[in-house]
Amino acid sequence: MDFEAEHLLIFIRQNDFPILVINIRERETEKLLARYYLIQQLGASLEIGILGIAYPDTPFTTISERDHDEQI
């Protein structure tokens, strides 16, 4: 079962690990819901960049909580 955007926002705020996503925005403001990249230091001389990208077809391949009963 999937949840609405508000549940995702709570999940992002309550975690101890970074949630990265570049292609999920608030509908009204177009503001990103979370950070979209992280630069991680590995050893003394190596830095890597990590990007977060949500599967673009998620809205079409999941069942929202309100539609769950209708789909079963």
C-alpha cells in the first residue's frame, strides 16, 4: 500500500539517514521535497557524488491508500 505526499514528508523529516530525490516536488510550489545530492568523502583523497532519482512511473505503478480497496 502506498501513502500520500504528507506521509512521504514525515518520513523524510524523521529519518536519521539522508533521503535524496531530484524529481519529486511539491505540487503548489514546485519546491523539491528533499535534497537531491550528497557528496561523500571516501578515504583521504576520494569524493563521490550520490544523486537520488525516483522511478518516474511510480504514480502509474502504485496503489494509493484511498484506491487500495477498489483495486483488490
